[in-house]
Amino acid sequence: MNSTNPESWIAQRTLAFDSSGIRKVFALAASMKNPINLSIGQPDYDVPEVIKDKACDAIRTGRNMYSPTQGIAPLIERLEKDIADRYNHDDRSLFISSGTSGGLVLTMLSLVNPGDEVIVFDPYFVMYVPLIQLVGGVPVLIDTYPDFRIDLDKVRSAITPKTKLVLFNSPSNPTGVNASTQEVRGIAELCLEKGIALVSDEIYSAFQFGTPVPSPAEFNPQTIVIDGFSKTYAMTGWRLGYVHGPAPIIQTMIKLQQYTFVCAPTPLQHASLAALDYDMTGYYANYEKKRDRIVEGLQGYYEFVQPGGAFYIYPKVPSGNATDFVAKAIANELLVIPGHIFSRRDTHFRISFAASDAMLDRGIEVLRKLAR
């Protein structure tokens, strides 16, 4: 029906979800004079200088045109070699996406038909459910409270003839929990048995404290892996990710990228070659210390599962709901994210410990005060 009201022109698919609650907190942080910002999901260190120098050099030497849609050849070849050494799969292709978020969008567009069911573990990364709904899929949420472990019997029971894929994320955003090797193997083998696509979001794979847990791709060669440079090298604004998996699926994503993102930023692709040779070990070790700092600071005040990776911790509120609790925190200049942003439950809240030690100590002081 024709109308002169611009609101009536908006597509129905956009009405199934609201703007990201996290972005609303970011906007709030920009308006505050001295916030204790433990909300933001990005490293507090900057891109290492040698990588920035490579980006500047690429820009100044004219590498500013479109790249091939799948990415520049040297970067693809380097990543393909690393992945071949790790998995030795016969049918594993790769392309460079415009961030891991771009990779997620193309994954959903490539795999999910209207009415297809997608299994997601609750709590989940904020983009998962809206992206499934955007392509007409049906999110099927599997509750993992209180310990955020994967119950394979629940997964098996949730599978129906309409199940198209399982969306897996470890280390997890928002909980920081790292799946066990047994859980990873179990979900990988179950998807292989049932003929269901398995998508593994591994953007936090570099931030694992203790013995790293393997990717499900090690147990299921059909796993589609989404990874990137954003968190590892603090390049969140550079929008560089990559996806690897079975060749027919990757070729479909490349085809769709031609008509959506076109390509990832060309000069920054060249710079990321330098990133792959840069030793980030000290940065990761520092984040394990930050994890220990926040755990020690909240111990005895809140219930939580100790994070094994990423840079988040997901405590339970002392009483009431997380929305009200976060409102009290904001009144004390502390920015954290309420659990309903990531979950059907509103019992927990997400803290990002990707912040200076001084900022963490200020946050711990406010959180202790609120708990009392």
C-alpha cells in the first residue's frame, strides 16, 4: 500500500529487533565526563606501531583501490598455509571478510532460508539472534545457566528436521567461559552425525588462559570458522576478518560479498600481513592478569563463573534484575551491560575487563559498594 508516511516504508524484517543495547551504552559513555567504562568489547591497548606503519605505507604507496573480493593474494596465501598446517583438510577454502561481523552476515545469508532453525547457546553474542531473524531464520535458544556449559543431550533434543545450523562461540562473549575439549568434540561430532552446519565464531581464540581448547574444526572438517584481527591486534575499527570452511560455502559467501561489502579495506589487508608476524604474547599475558584482578576483586561479593578466555566476566546480580542493577551502576558512573542484551534472562551483567588497572580498581570499588 502506498503511503506518504516514511515509517510505513520500513521493511518488516527490521522490526523483529531493537537497536543494540551495547551501542546505547557506548553513546551514554560519550556523554559522561569521567565514566568507569567496563562495557566496551575491545582491547584497551592500541595497534602496535609496526603494524600502523605498514598501514600508512600501504596508503602512501597507492594501495587504496578495491582488492579482489576474496582479499589480496599474499594475505590469503599466508592464512591458508597456517590453516592447512593446523587442520590438513582437503576441502577448506578461505576469504577475507569486512570484519567478523561481515563474516557472520554473509554466513547467515549463505546458509539460512526462511523458516530454517538455528541453534544458539544462551547467553549469546548480541548479533546472533537479530541476524538469524533478519534472514527469516528461527533462533532456537538452548539455556546454559548457571555454569554456561553445553549439555549435548539438550542440543540433541533441540534438533528437528528444520535445524540448519548450530552457532558456537568459544571463548564466549558475554560469559568469558571457554568450552571444554569434550564439549567441543561433542558438538562437532553431533553436527557431523546429523548433517547440520556448524559455525564456530573464534574471534577470541587468542585470548585463552591456560591450555587452549581446540577448534571444532579439528573434529569436524565441515566446520565453518569465523575469525579475524579485530580483538587480537586492537584493530576493531579496521574491519578485517576471515572465514574458512568447505569450498562451496566459501565461494557462495564471496559471491555475496561482491554485492554487499565488495571487499575488506585494501591498505589494511596489506598491514595485517605484518600483524601475523608480530608477537602478541605479552598482551595476552597481561589480560590474564586483568582477569585475575577482577576475579579477586569480586570474589565473595558476586556469584560468577571464572572466565577462561576473552576479556569478559558475567556475574549474577545480588538481587532483583540486571536492568535495575545496571541503572544503579550508571548512577555511580559505572558502565556495564545488563544480561537481557545477551539472553532471555536478566539475572546477570557483563563486565569487560579490557581496561586499565586503575579503571578496573574504580569499577571493583563501585561493584563492592552496590553488593553491600
